[in-house]
Amino acid sequence: MTIKTDYEKPIPLKNQDNHPYWDAADQHELKLQKCTACRSFIHPPGPACPSCGSPETEWELLGSNISATVYSYVVSYRPFLPGFQQ
């Protein structure tokens, strides 16, 4: 594995709400926050469930060999952060 040392794009900041997500991403795994009350997945991660308001959440490891379907995506033509200019 080659480690790129000239990476210029900003790296996401980890905080108390999202660090399990980014720690799993560092390991090439997908871990999502899930509400223990209504069982909804929460993304982006936060301090409480946006569906029911419960602060009781857990993290579910979905794995590293995941098949999924992308239903939509966005292409942003305006760079909002330094490092993303073309």
C-alpha cells in the first residue's frame, strides 16, 4: 500500500458524534449510528435521533464488503472549501 504524502484536500474533523464513523472509514469499514428507540439509521451522526428525538443511540458495523445501489448523487461545481478548486 502506498501512502500519499502530498494530499492537499481537507481531512474531516472527528468529534464526539462522528468519530466512530470516521474511525471505521479509516479501516475501510462502514459503521452507522442507529437509534435504539425507533431503530432508524442516523446520518450524519448527531447527539439525538432526528426521527424521534431520542438521545439513545448505538453504532452498527455494516462491514467492509457491502453491496449497495446509489439512487442519487450531487456534483458540486462550486468549491466551498480550500483544496477543492480545480
